[in-house]
Amino acid sequence: MATTVPVFALLLSLLVLPTLPTLCSSQSDADSLSKFKKSLKNGDSKLKNWVPGSSPCRKKWIGVMCDGETIIGLHLTNLGLSGSVDVESLLKLRSLRTISLVKNKFEGSIPKLNKLGALRAIYLSNNQFTGEIPNDYFESMGSLKKVWLNQNKFSGKIPDSLMQLQNLMELHLEGNRFSGKIPSLKYPNVMKSLDLKGNKLDGKIPESFSKFNASVFEGNNELCGKPLEKHCDTADSRKVQQEDEKQEEPNSPPQSSSQLNATVVISAVTLVVVVFFVVVAIISTNREDELTNHHSSSRETLRQGNNVPESTRQKPLESSRKSGPEGKIKRGSSQKGNKNGMADLVVVNEEKGSFGLQDLMKAAAEVLGSGGLGSAYKAVMGNGLAVVVKRMREMNRLGKDGFETEMQRFGALKHPNVLTPLAYHFRREEKLIVSQYMPSGSLLYALHGDRGVFHAKLNWSNRLKIIKGITQGLGYIHTQLKIYEVPHGNLKASNVLLTETYEPMLSDYGFYSLIDADKVTQGLFAYKSPEYIQSQKISPKSDIYCLGIVLLEIVTGKFPSQYLNTGNGGIDIVQWAQSSISEDRVEELVDPEILSTSSDSINQVVSIIRIGVACVESNPDQRLTMNEVICKILEVS
């Protein structure tokens, strides 16, 4: 009997000891992250589930990326965080490989992330970091593959140590204030993605950057040499050669008087041209601004919280200012075309008959609202056809022929859940896109803006019908527009329109190919996906992420904060759903109005929630495919 206790104790220790490192490690990691949170001014409000004593990986702390119980990444993006970045507290996270602080409110000099020598990726984009980066900052970071410092206020010379990194594949410094010469790239064959535009760099571009195109260097007016069309003088060429040979760099010579005069003349001419176009733009848009300003307050109210005011409902313009005599759509500036000097509408879908620009000009107009891409009007023509006319100002990516090709492609789409455009009007400055008016408004309005008949119809039967229609419509778009990098690109509740029988109609798809490149990130919801925020990548899986947001929105009845550009209002529907499922509290996600009218459908509702969560995985490779979503949705019955 005396020998039994030691043997039992030994067996027990063999069972317990393997778990101790994990438990200790987990607790140590939690302590480190809790200390990090304290360095943030608003950490308590933004990182609420960072609870001391709990496991960051098991409890899925916001922004903590894990491999099992090991923390490998800290992705705190778009949270409005500010304060200092306590790098010292992260030193104990031995397996930390990526840090992302994209789209926050951090200020001051670059954090001392170089103390974390094992990092492979740093994302600090879209903050307010300032000052120079020490020339030797990156010397101890030989594992770095991705460095994104764009859209900050960094200044001074680009560090030589950055260009010496042997594994550097992605470097984005655009939108800063870097100046001086570009250091030569030591391992040019490794670099796959580069962007230096919008800085104050000068001199000749080193030959080690020869494989990149000119757009990479745009906005640096003093740069010269290939791939730019601007040639360097002999002095500039000699300087770059000396820099490549690691010799001392001489100072830049002053501009000659002839160069200075030419610069002044060009600047003066440019200013005159810019002023001219600004005046023309103000005159041509003044009348419409009077209309759209009246409705901007209701749109802003939606941004501030979950409730959509009654004023966002489509209403006649009785109390609004009119766009012209008798409230008719006002035509723009003249172009060659019909007898009135305007190019006519081009009809791409004749299901509702043919009509022209004159028919629209004679129609009573009603402002529906305005957004980042333009304005929308309702027009009822003489034959009784009600249409929506979208006046788009940011669709200048393609010329007339290219734009026509895309509109003809959209006009040929035939699916009961896809709203096909009827006609368009092309002008260089703006485009008109005409489509059928949907009397029940948008899904966004039915869910959040109306507490009358439209909202009352949102029983579970109609919600499931809407879910299935959205999924099938998106699947059709993915087959017909599969040549696009992201086929829909702007799927959200406001772009799901409802027929009188609550069949959903998808709108505003395919705009990726049309919108100006510098506006597309602000204009399309797919660019809110984690892969774009973290690494500026976009794909058909970005549509799946947007679909997941809409599915969760329909089932919970909550307004997603993901729709908002500010951190105010709504609920982080992704984090809420993921946390509830991981803690086996899935039923708390269900809209109480569904439970009150369709309590026997709870299993269907939970199935949709699980599908939605599978669509919003932060890693696009782990999301469901389009076909998988369709199959799973159709199985819910």
C-alpha cells in the first residue's frame, strides 16, 4: 500500500504536466496583451472581450490570430484605437509574426516594432504616424516579407535598411512625405508589390526598380529616369550611379533659370485650367446640390445609429426644392446628339419598352438620395413607367466604347433576382444609369427604417425567401461576370431591392470595372473585407464576406457597423456572431420578432446563422465557396 501513492502521484503528474506549458503560456500571453491594452487610450471600450484571466485564443479575443493556443498575429484594424503602442509588452509573444494596426488613430513616431525581430509582416496603413524612420530601423528584421506604411505622414529619407531586406516581397509607402533619393533595392527579384506614389522623392530611379511600371512612382514630381518618361540630366545619372556603388552622394544642383521659368509657366497654365474646370463643375452641379443637400441629413442620421429616420423612405418631393420647373429632371451640358444638342439614352433592355432622354426630361422627378458615387432620382414617365435614374460622377475608368460594352453586358443579364439596367446615357463627366423602380424599397429600409407595413412583412417565411433569392442572384452574377476580380463588389442591404411580393433584386453590381480607381475603395463594400483591409487583396471571396454580413443582418435584425466609415453606430455583427457561436449562445443572435412569430423555425434560423458565420471568416481561403453557400442555403427548408 505504501508504494501505491507514489506510483499514483507519478501517473497523475504525467497526465497533468503536458498541459501546464499551454496553460502557463496562455496566461502569460493574456497578461502581455492586457498590458498592451492599457497603453491604449480607448482599449477598454474597443477591446471589451480582452478579459484578464481568460484565454486569448479560446475566447477569440478581438484581433488576436492564433494557431491552436499559440498567438501568431495581432490584427487590430479599423477600431479607432489611439494612444501609444507598447511594444515591450509584446516581447513575450515569441510566435508573433504579423501586426496590423490599419485604419486607426495612432500618432507620433513609428513604434519600435524592430524589437520584434521575428515579425514577417507589418501593417500600419491609414494612421497619423509622423517623423523620420531611423536609417538602421530594419536591420534586425531579416524575416520581414511585407511592410505597409502607406497613408501616414512619415517624412525624411526612405531607410537604407528597408531596401536591404532579403525577403521583402511587398512594400507600400504611398501617401506619405518621404523625400530625397530612393535607395537602391538589394534583392529586386524578391519584390512582388511596390508603391511609392504620392511622396516627395527626387532624382533618378535606381535600375533595381526597372521591372515596375510608372504608376508606382506617380506624384513624385522630381523623380526621373525609367520607367518614367522624364529623362534625367547627366548630373542626376551620375549621382544614382554613385549611390549604387555606395559612394558619397553630392548635393543636387540648383535649377537653371530656363528650367525655373518653364516651371513657372507650366504651373500658371495648370492653375488657369484647374480654375476653369472648377467653375464649370460648380455651375453644372449647383442646382442638383440644392436638391441633394436637403436629403443628406437623413443619410447622416443612418450613419449615427441603428435607426433609420422616416425621411429616408422614398417620398414625393412636395417639401423639397425642385430641380427645375415643375420638378422635372434637368439636363446637363450639351453634347452632339439629337436635335436638342444632347446624346440620347442608349436602351440595353427593352422589356419595359423604349424611351429616350426627352421622356425623362418631361417626367416628374423625385429625389431619392445621394451617396459617395452620385445621386438617385425617381421618374414617372408619361406611359406610367416608374424608373430610377442614377447620376454617377465617379465612373470615368473606361472610355465611351468600354463603358458601352459593360452596360450591354449588364443589359443582357436575365435572372429573377438580378435587377437589369434598362438604359444609360454617357457623358465624359458623368453617367446616367436607368433601371426599374422597386415600390417596396430596399432591404435596408425594410429592416431598419420602417416600423409599419414594410417591416411587418418581414416574417421568417419572407426573410428566408429573401435570403434564398439573394444567394441565387449572387450565384448567377458570379457565373456571368466571372471575368471580374470581384463580380458584384457592392453587395449590402441597401443594394437589395424588394418587389411587391418581397422577391429580392440585386443592384449596383459590376461597378468594379467602371468606378475611378482612386474612388473604388471608398465606393464599394467589398473593400471592407478583411483581406483588403489587411493586405489590399480582393477576390470573389470578398463577395462571400459581404453576403455573410447580409445574412447575419437579416437574421439578427441588427444594423452592421461594417456599413459605416466611422466607428459610431451599429454593431460589429461579425464579432458578435462568432463569439456567440463559440460560446454556444447562438440563439441570442436571433431577432426576437422572428421568435415571436415563427418559434417553430428556430432550427432553420440557426442554420442560416452558421452559414453566415462561415461566410465571414477573416481568412478568405476558409470561407465557403459560392456553390457551397447555394447548396447549404437551399437545404434549409
